[in-house]
Amino acid sequence: MKTVTLLIVIALLALAACATTPNAPVTAPAAAPANTQAQTAPSAAALVQGETVNVRIKDFKFIPDTLNVKTGTTVIWTNEDSARHTVTSDSGTELDSELLALGGSYSHTFNEAGDFAYHCTPHPSMRAKVIIE
Ligand SMILES: [Cu+2]
């Protein structure tokens, strides 16, 4: 009887060794992509929440030219033109960027509600506004 018990124990140990060995490589690669997804998910969620909104400057236009966002939103303007542009408040100093070269960007966080009309200093016909609710 002792021999049978020993054989069973050995067989179980062998099974356990076989069971864990193939499983280990399978779970390791599966965990890596899961971690990658977990890292990208929060940034995507932040964009959905509207905490950061992008405005493009392209073909001598602000796109969109009217932006409705909530208080606390950060707006990032990025110049896609080879011409230099600014983001400058029509009145007041809420928005006051440097001249933005191609690929340059300017960001501003709006902490108070209101309408913020702005323009481009070298091209006064470029007009747009941000409405903070
Ligand atoms: Cu301009």
C-alpha cells in the first residue's frame, strides 16, 4: 500500500510540474499586453472627460472657431501652418501667446466662466472664441 501511495504522490507531483510549466509562459505574455492597455486607458479617458481640448490652427483658421467647454478645461492650440500665428485675446490678457511657428503650441487653462474672443495678431481676420460654461 505504501508503494501505491508513493506512486500516487509522485504522479501528482509530476502532474503539478507539467501543469505549471506550460501555464507560466502563457500567462506571462498575456499579462504584458494587459498592462499596456491599462496604461493607455487613463489618458484616453481623460480626453473623453474634456479636461484637455485641442484647437488646430490651419489654413489661417482656428478649428473649431467656436469652442464650448467647461470651467477648468485646458485648451491646446497647435499651429499646422508654415505661417506664424498667435492666440491673442481681443480684450484683456487671458490669451497671450508668442508667435507660434509650424508645430508650435500654446496652452491655457480656463478657470472662470465667460466668453473669450481671440484673434491672431499678424492676421486680424483670424478670429475665434472659447466659451467657458
Ligand atoms: Cu495668423
